[in-house]
Amino acid sequence: MTLQLSTARLAIRPFNDDDLHAFMHLNHEAFDAPLDENATREWLTWTQLNYRQLARLYQPPYGDYAVTLADTGELIGSVGLVQTVVPWHVLDAFRPANAPVDAKVSPEFGLFWMTRTAHRGHGYASEAASALMHFILTTLHARRVVATTEHENLASQAVMRRLGMTLYSNPTPDPFWFQVVGVQTVEF
């Protein structure tokens, strides 16, 4: 399954070799990653192989996808479908009575997004994430979609709210990557 989505302003497509420098700068702006052409090339190769192998195995199209402006093709961000392991027991709203500290976790469909600095504040992350969430819920028929972020990342929390997600805060410091979680559930 090849993931190709579009909105009124955006095209969401697999990354290709021509995205090397734009992705390198996007990753640097989003995560302060080094501007390392070799590492970025390795990531692009791995990402493209991942697309093909998952399709051959009839698996969901996990991975990062390029977000481009529909009218110019400029790469302005990335949105991703990720396998997210959720330790629901750390969230008060989901903790069963007397749940042990090592309660079970569940794999979920997760969303990921990042946007170039010059294009933030224009709703592109929300628009791309909404298109991907719609795909997850309608094409993959998922019951639930989640997104996680840090307490300090108010911009990502705002995107989660615009997507209609309910936000939950982890009252504990662990796991470090699970500070705030947005959840969108579809009832069958």
C-alpha cells in the first residue's frame, strides 16, 4: 500500500532521494539534529526500503512522509504513521483499580508531525495530521489513534486539540516519551 494523500493546500507523499537536503534542514530545525548529509542519506535509504518491505508484507504503511505545498511542491514538513506502544496504566483516566506498576501496554497507531520553522503557525501540521488520521481511521479501520509529546510542547498539544483528540497528562516522569498523549477513539 502506497500512501499518497492530498488536501486543499498540501500533498503528502513518500520521501525520495531529491528530498535529501530539505529533510536534513527540517530535521535540524525540529530536533536540532546535526546537518549530516551522510546520516540523512542513510535515513532516506532506510525509509524508502521500509515503504517497499511493509507493502510486500501487506502491513500498514508505517513511516515518515513528506508534506509538500500542493502548488509548488516545496517540502515544508513531515507527517508519520508510527507504531506507538502505550502504557495506559500511567494515565489516571485509563488506570484500572489496583493496576500493578508493570501493567500491560498496547500497540497503537500513532501520529507524528514536524514543520519547517518558516511554515509554522499556518495550520499545515494540523492539516497534514488530519489527513493522515482520516486515512488511519477509514482505510486502516483503526479503533484509536494516539499522538504523544512533551509537557512543554504546547504547539503539538494545540495540533492534537485541533484534531479533536482528548489530551491526557502523565503525572509521573516515566516513561519520558509519554508526558502528554492525545487520543482519538472511534466507537464501533
